[in-house]
Amino acid sequence: MEYTKYFVAFIDILGFKRIIDNSSCDEIYKIFSEFKRQFSDIIFNGESLVNAQDVKYKTMSDSIVFYIKDDCKNALFALLVTCSSFQANLAKRDIPILSRGGVFHGDFFIDGDIMFGPALTKAYLLESQNAKYPRIIMTHSLLQKYGNEMAQNLVWEESDGFYSVNFLKMIFAQHKTGKDLLVRFEKFIDSVLDESTDSSVREKYLYLKNCMLRAFKEVFI
């Protein structure tokens, strides 16, 4: 047995306890099955940029791990597209679901239900110790070393020096105007801010609102 080099994303679904308490088993299953059906190759000008089968994943209650061997075609880009699609799919629901995560490159071992390795541990630590907001982050060095232009177009730089997946830009880019989604998403954020007095919750949603306006400007202004 030996490690293989992978890009690994560890993602935590925020508020999953509330979802469990307020949803049926079938409703929760649909959250994951709907996204699974969206896995598809990415073709541009007749050229295959990403083979969807290269990106694998494991789901563990409120956590999901996406992983891809680093020698696959456009590996980091493929992983970031998957992360962005996953975040966007959850956020576009009638009651949006938010997620947070970390992306790392390094040694990883996977065999059936057994998976471990430094890349998974570092991705988890990025999520648990650094992400803080509803975002999936990576270091600048990872993006600079492994990211092509396509990968760089999927992220933006944050004020704390990390780079995060720009899932909101993907949402807006998939809609001709994005205005209906903007209004609905803003109402959701404002409803949380109107009701919550928890400073940590308010900080997360204020961050999300600023990101939403930033993404909207990048796409439509």
C-alpha cells in the first residue's frame, strides 16, 4: 500500500443538524442525489476539458470529500468546478443550504470505505480552522503552483489571503439576468440577519451578502 498524489476537498454542510431535525429521510437523500445527477463532462469548442468520472466523492453525514488524482486532465480545475457546482446547487434551493470547506494537494489513500492521508487532514484543517465563513478555500501557493487560467477564473482572493471558490459567480452566470435569484438570495440573508442576534451567525451572513454583491457586479456590471 502506498499514497498517491491527489487534490482533495473537504466540505462541511452548515446547519445540517437543523436539516436532519426538519426533513424526512427522502428529502435529505434528494439533496445528494440531485447533485449526483449533475455530474457531467465539460466540453469547450469540441475539446473535453474535464472528465466527470475523474472526480470521486464520499459522503459522511454532514461532510463530503471530493478527490481527484493530480495526473488527471485539468485536475485542480475539475475539482474546483465540482466544488463550485456543489455549493451552487445547495444555495439555489428554495431554502438555501450553505457549505464551507478546504482544498489541499498531497498524499492520499483511498480503498473502498477507507480513506486517509495528509491531503485529507490538511483540507479538513483548512475547513475547520480557517474557512470560518460559507466558503471553500485554498492557499495562494496551491493555486499558483497547480492552477491554470481556467482554475484561476473560478476563485477570488479574500482579505485574509486565502482564495475561495466563487460559487455565486457560477450561479449568476447560469442565469440570463440573475435578478430573480439575487432578490431571493438577498431576502434569505436578510431574514437571517433580521432574526439572529448571534454575532458569529451575523458575521457569516454579512460576509455572504458582501460576496453576493461582489459577484453580481463582476457578472452584470
